[in-house]
Amino acid sequence: MDESRWMSWSEIPWMQRNSPAASLIRLVDRLLRDEQLSEIVTNVAAEFGVANCLLLVREGTWKIVAGRGDQGTSLPNTLLGNVIDRDAAVWFRDKTLGPTLLVPTPSRQQHVLLLAGARLTGDLLDEALAVGRVVGRRVDELLRTQSVERHAERLRSTLKLARSFAGERDTQHLLERLAEESARLLGSDRASIFIWDKEHNQLVACPALGVADGRLFLPDNRGIVGDVIHSRSPVIVDDAYQDPRFDQSVDKRSGYRTRNLLCVPLFDAAENCIGAFELINKVSGDFTPEDQLALEDFGIQAATAITNTRELESLVRSNRQLTEQVSRGIQIVGESPAIKALRGTIERLAATDLPVLVLGESGTGKEVAAQALHQQGPRVNSPFVAVNCAALTETLLESELFGHEKGAFTDAHDAHVGKFELAEGGTLFLDEIGDMSLGGQSKLLRVLEQKVITRVGGTQIIPVNVRVLAATNAHLADMVREKKFRNDLYYRLSVVTVELPPLRERPEDILPLAKFFLERFCRDAKRSPLNFSPDAEKRLQMHGWPGNVRELRNLMERIAFLTTGPRVESEDLAFILSPKKDAFEDLIEGVSLTEATENFQCEYIKRAVKRMQGNMSEAAEFLGLHRSNLYRKMRQLGMEVDDVKP
């Protein structure tokens, strides 16, 4: 390059101070960099040396968009209109404002500049027109920027709304909020969200107008929504009643008339269709492609919120169950042959979905066995719901199990979700099932056979996926013969029967259980672990435990909180004999004192040997005798060793 010449913006001759155009060009440069309308009028006023500068727009009447100086003066409305009509500036002398310039701008809204000040003359019209051109373009740019910012603010509001959805813990309430907000933001009369239950081939609509508890169950292969979820494509319908896919039965049921609708599919993060979002009856006109895009964008947030809330519900339910299980210390403790066999049976049954009937005396741990079946099975991450059938009347029991609709009976002020629905995917444990009414038994049999329920006072059939475990201390076979329990339900429940032995029949488990409970309750009482004295251990083993494991547990709880010594002594266990049993209630007429004494000694020796698991040396020590003296005593009583060994 043999020859070149450079020039910067400041070196332009027009920008030199002695140039007549320098001041005007510098003003234009500033206007192009102004970020607010107020900055524009301030710079224009400074350039023309006036106190008053207004930016005006006609919106029915003339309004001030931005101003500097006196803004309370009446405006020359006629001349302002002429300026717009003629697209020309005018200089005139106003009685109030004095010398005044009105300058049109080429903005989309046709803004007008008003300048008033003593220095203004008609000779400035050309400069004013040039400035007006620049002002008009800059005003349009700023208004576009403000429009974009408003749009961004709306998006931020949508995201804020999405964050509030993220805090929802109840799916039903979330769906109602989503429907309400989408109808408001997108200008429709109503909205519904359909969750796709693929396992049962149905759609669950919420909110569903005119339907009890706001939910409606529909087949997933019918109607416009069915078409949307299977095609995975949105649908706009301008005249619902002219579309053959539209199901008019919902309108007939609710009394509402659908005019037009927009329906889009909902997808989770893995692009699986989880349902559909439907807007009904646009407030003005028909739904447009822009409405479709807006609903699809909103649907992305909705699908995320729905998925997260449902997962959160599941986690909360499972966490609550796990917390309860930990707090109750659900373990099958013991090393007796009966308990070892029980653990093996539970391990095998847990992997199945078979109904199990748990039998045993009160306090033997029937609910613990049921919880173990649940914990070790594939439903462990779903709820475990227990119902005590003996604690509820017939009407309340059916309501608790199957739920009820609003108005089903006098105090049914709201719809109630029953235990079967709460236990969905998990296990329902029915304790003391022998106390269930015949009507309740009939409904329970239907659930076991058909896997569906109907709420009290309702007609909607609700599919359920629940494993049922039952327990009783009654003799169900006798109740069947007495027509107090349905034989078909009995055979259905007793496919597998697990019987828990009473604690008195497994004495080797008494001390392990006592130590297990005492250690746990000492932690709860925030004290150091306690041990048993030898005399205390003997007293525990010799007690009959009519209340079984529950009695032992309650005793250990009392000891942990009330005992003050460093270990548990025999005296601390004195109250286990209360309330005292009548020592003479078993007297048989004609039995002498000698015979009664011998009978007592025989029974006492048998219990001691049994508690020592057949070890005669330990049994003798327990009884305070030498082994040879124990054998001698047994011969005196006519007892053989084989008679006492388990």
C-alpha cells in the first residue's frame, strides 16, 4: 500500500468547534446513546437552550411520555394534530409558553416534540426537523427494547411460577394450580390436565368439572385427548361439536358447553408422554398457533413439576414409612427354632404377592411379621398402611378402607381417600380382621378378586394395586361355621397362614428380646445401657408372659425410664406380677395339699428344664440344686428325664 489516509470520528471537519454543524452532530451522537426517554428530552432541551421540552403521543388525547420543565401547561391540541397530519414542524408564539416549536417524529406511534423557550425562532425549524428524525428512530428502538424487557420479565414470572410449583407436595393441588394459572395466562375459560395411567389404560383428568372430588377417569383410547397422547401431537379444534373425536358425555354430565379447545401432549425428561394439557373455550376468538406454542412452553414446566411432585410424594410416603419402621425397631428377634422358621417363611413369602393370614395371640407381634413381609418384598419403596378393624364401627371401617365421597353421609363434608388408595403400590395390613362386618367382608373380597374399589356414596370404579395382609387372634374357622365370617373370604385370605407362637412356648427368646428392648429404650431415655442381674434374668424367664412380647416390651420401657440403679435387679421386676392372679382359681375339688405340692413341683421343674433348653446342669443351677439332687427329686416325683426335655 503506497499511499493511505486515516481519520477518526473526532477529526471530521463537521465535529470541529468552528463548524456550524458540530453541535448538532454531537447531539445526534448523544441521542443514539441515550438509554431512557427522559435523557432524550434533557439533551434536546440543552441543545436548543430551552427550559421546557416534552415528548408527546396521541392516545385518544395527547399525553406526555417524557418531559423536562413545566408539564402542567395546557397543550395546543389543534396544532399538534396539524403537525401529525402535515408531517411538518411549526414555530409559533404561545400566550403562555412563549416561543414554541412543535416537531413531528417518524416513530411508529407518531410522537411529537414540544420545545418552548425565549431563544427559539423560526430559523431553527430545519435543525428541529433533523433532530426529530433522529429522536423518532431512537424512541422506536427504546420502545422495542422495553418490549423485549417486558417479555423477558413475563418469562421470569413464568419461571418464578414454575419455582413455586416445585414447592408443591400434593399432586392434586398442583394440577389444580397449573390449570388455574394456564387459563389465566393464556386467556381461556377453563383448563384440565390429564395424567396417563398406562398400567390401567386410563386417563385421570384434574380438575374435572362437575365430577365428585374433581377427578375423572376415562379410557385412554377415546376422545381428542386420547388422540393427542397416542399421536404425541397437539390439536386445535375451532368447533368441538363438529369434531367426531370430541366426547360430548362430559359436557352433558357437567352442564358445561365446550366451544373450542387446544390440547397438547406432556412429556417427561426422557420424552415419554405422561399425559395431556387442555385449554377450553378461549375468552376471545379461537386458539392460534401462538397459543399452541405458549401452552407447549407452559407444558414443559408443568410436566417437570408434575413428575417432581409425584416423585416427592412417593419419597415422602416411603420416608415416613421408613421413619416409623426405624422408630419401632422392626426386627424379628429370637433364636428359638420357631422364630428361625418364621424368618425363613417370611423371606420366602415376601417375594410373592400372595395374601397372608397371620395368626397368634394378642401381643405376639403379628404387625411386626406383616411389616417384615412388606420390608423384604418388592413393594418396600411403597406405603405400608395398617388398619385396626376392631377399633372402627362398620360404617367407619368401610369409609376408612374404601374412602367416601362428599355428602355420602351426614358428616361427610369433604371427599375422603381410603386406605386402599393410600396404600397404592404397597401393602395394606388388616389387623383383627375377624371383627370386620359381613358387608365390609363382601367389599374386601371384591377388592381381592377384581382389584378395584368404589368409595362409599360413589359410583366411580377405581383400580388399586395393593397387597393385602391380615391378622387375627380369633379362630376364623369357628367363625365361618357360626356364619360370622364369610367362608369364601376365609379361603381367599388363608392361601398362606403364618402362626406366631406365644412367648411362653419359646422361653429361649425372652432374654434376647428383653435386652433388645431395654437397649433401645435406654437410648430413648438418654441413659447408659442397663444389664440384668442373675436373679432378674431368672425372674424374667420364670414369668408366664400372658401378654406375650407386648407385655415384655412395655416392661422394658418402664424399667428404662423408671429404674434408678446401675443395673436391673429382681426387685425392679416386682410389678410384672401385677395385677395379681388369684392363686386359688385353679383348685380342683378333692386334691390334697400333698398332691397339689407334687403337681406344682413337677410343673416347676418342667418349666425350668424347658427354659434351659433341656440342659439339666443349667436347670439344676437355676433351681438352686446340685444336678444329682435334681435327678433324685425327679425320681421321688415319678418323673423321667425324657418327660421334661423339649
